[in-house]
Amino acid sequence: MPRRTAGARPAATKTCTACGRPFADRGKWRRRGVFADVRYCSDACRRAATRLRAAARRAGAAPSPDPRP
């Protein structure tokens, strides 16, 4: 568990849509106000999800629905 300084708020968490692992809000995302838009825990998961969608399109399978609300 990460150390917290006095007065620091706990980081918000989400689940990665590619691998299913939880990940925490990063300071960079918080400052920019983009955590609501973040879907993947890492660049590797983002690339893997993109490759899977492209392969499904090439194979003629219907693309999976977008998990965002």
C-alpha cells in the first residue's frame, strides 16, 4: 500500500478494460482532469486492446461494444 502524507486524499481507482486489474488515479491525470476518460492501466494494455479490435474487424467478427457508459 502506498504511503500517504498527512492531508492527502486517497487515490480513486478504476478497473482496466483490457486486463481487468485495478489501477489508481495518477497526479498527472488529476491535474489535467482526465481520469474519467482513462480506460487502460498502461500503454501496453491500450495497444493490446487496439490490436484485438483490429484483428476482430479483419476477421469479419462484430466488434465488441464500447464498455464506456
